[in-house]
Amino acid sequence: MDSRSLIPALLLVIGLAAVHAQSSGGSVAPGAACEDMNGTSCEQCLQNVSCLWCIKTKMCITYPVKTILPPHSVCPLNDARWGLCWMNFQTLIIVFAVVGGVIIIAFLVCLFCCCKCENFGAKRFEAKMQRQANKTKTKQEERKAEMKQRHEEIRSKYGLTGQNQYSRF
């Protein structure tokens, strides 16, 4: 499988799994606190997007939004589940970091290629214009030489060779 098609497929699977995880299972009251679902399963806990499930303690915890990552004291990253019950938080972070890194690298490669192609195209255009200018200059010099030769032939035909008679005035 090509790596370019692997990334969108992976994102699609993760997105569909998250939607499925949030839409399946029992219904949760909209204002229900995460701690009220402590005796339930991971699927029921994660129906509320502000909840975090800890497998080690089998507790549903309100996600600590003040810290970006849940602290180890709340739940170790290997045991923390958020959004998807089958993927731990540590794996989720690694997947997002890798996908983000690949997207940034792909963007930079595209940017580099576009800039390189533009410079190559500009150089090629300049070379083409230079060749055309040289060709025009060569033709002009040839015409100039032909005109000079014709003038010399006309002067010799009418005996006007030599010094111009009006030059002494």
C-alpha cells in the first residue's frame, strides 16, 4: 500500500471509530458528570467527550483540561483512553505526532519542489530569450553586411569608389 494513501485511510479509520464509539452503547444524559459513570464500561464513559477512562483503576474521570496530557497521578498514559477504547492515549499521541510530522514534511517537500521548478522554469525562459536575442542579432548583422555589400556594388558600378567628393567641404 502506498504511504500517500495510508495516511488518509488511517485518519478515516480513527475518525469512524471515534464516531462509532460515541454513538454506540447506552444513552448518556447531556449534563452527566464523568464521575457518575464509574461503575460503567469504557464505551459508556467515552460517550461524553470530556471524559477519560482509566483501565488500571476502571474509573471514568473528567479530562484534566488544565494540563494538555493527563498527569501520571491521574492515570498512566498507557492505561488512559480518550475517544477510543481500543487505543491508549500514548499510542494516540504517537499516531498524531507521526501524521503531523509526515504532513509537515510533505508540505515542505512540495514547497521546495515548487520553488525549484519555478527557478528552473525562469532560468529556462531566460535562456530561451537569450537564444532568441542572439538569433535576432545575428540576422541583423547579416542584413547589415548584405546592405553594405550592395552599396559597394552600386558604388563600383557607377564609379563612385574612392574618396567621397564632398568630404573635403
